[in-house]
Amino acid sequence: MKLCAFCGGEYPDELAACPLDRQPLVCVEPPKPPEEFPPVHMAEASPIRMAPDTSTIIEQIREVRRDHVAALHEHPHPISHRAELLSQARSTIENLPFFHPESPRNENKT
């Protein structure tokens, strides 16, 4: 099994580069278990953290990894999203000092 360090995708050993981003793949070896587990006191033990459940979206992730361009075209942002982004960009740009006329400078006349 090989892993892409850039996107995190897992690929078979036959591939040398990631098909999505063309980054070199790194061989992944399963971690070796420690020889002995040190004793853990319950007072020192941290609570167990659960990984997020991705079972509901795993097919969508695979679809994006197979063809990310097609996946983007299947689920584009709504038009209202674009209008909102444009409105925010316009208001941000309008508030930049570059676009406001400077007050006339008082030059000292001698």
C-alpha cells in the first residue's frame, strides 16, 4: 500500500505517483506493536477519543478521488452563493482606503 503525502490518498503498490496531484507516493508499512505496554494508571489515562464516522460519506469521497472535476460539476454552488460572495467582495473592496479620495493636503505657503 502506498500513500500520497499531499492528499492522503491510498493507492496500490504498482503506482509511483498520485493520479490526482502527481505527487510521489510513499510506501506505508503497518506500525509495529511495542514489545511491552507500560503500565497505565487509570488516574493518568486520557479519555478515549473516537474518530468521526465517515461511513455515510465514504462513497462521495471515493467519487471525488476518482474524478474531482466531474464531482465539482455535479454539485456546483448555488447561484445565491455566488451572488453573496460577489457582494461581500464588492463591499470589502469599496471600503479599502485606496478607493476613497484623500482630503486635500494643507501645504504650508511661505
